[in-house]
Amino acid sequence: MVKNSRKKTISGRIRPLNSPLMITVQVDTNGCPAVLKVRGQDVAISAIFDIWDVVDEWWKPGQIVRRYYGIELEDGGRMMIFHDNYNKAWYRQQISPH
């Protein structure tokens, strides 16, 4: 059995995993994402490979109303982005290596 040192354990800073980050997106005439600003550079979206909607917590203030897009960038990178219809902002959810 390990002796209890009575020292306070420190787990470090707790942070959520895969938190969405706000991004800048230009949309086409249909409202679909067309250009994404990445590290200060405009990068064209070459393909949208998936689209789905999430509506949740509709009974609460600040409800979740999002349209997600699985996209491929012109450099081959893939990412998941979404438009939050409640606060009218775009976010990046995750990036997959290409």
C-alpha cells in the first residue's frame, strides 16, 4: 500500500477537448461556405462532402441551432465547420490531417 503524503494533488488546467474555434467564412450565393480564412490567408473550399443540422435544447435560452459541413480545402485538408444560427457565427470543430 502507498503511504498518503497528504500533498494536494494538482491535475493542471482543465480544458474541454475539441472546443469549437470561431473562424471567418465567406459564403456563396446559396449560403454555403466557399472560402475560409486560415492563418490570415483565404483558402478555397474545394468540396463539401457532408451537411447536417443539429437542433437541441430548444426549450432553453441560447438553444443550439447549427448547420454542420464536412469540407475539403484546396490543399487537401479536411475539417468540420458549422454555422451557429443562434449567434450567427462560424466555427471550426476539428481538423483531420491530409
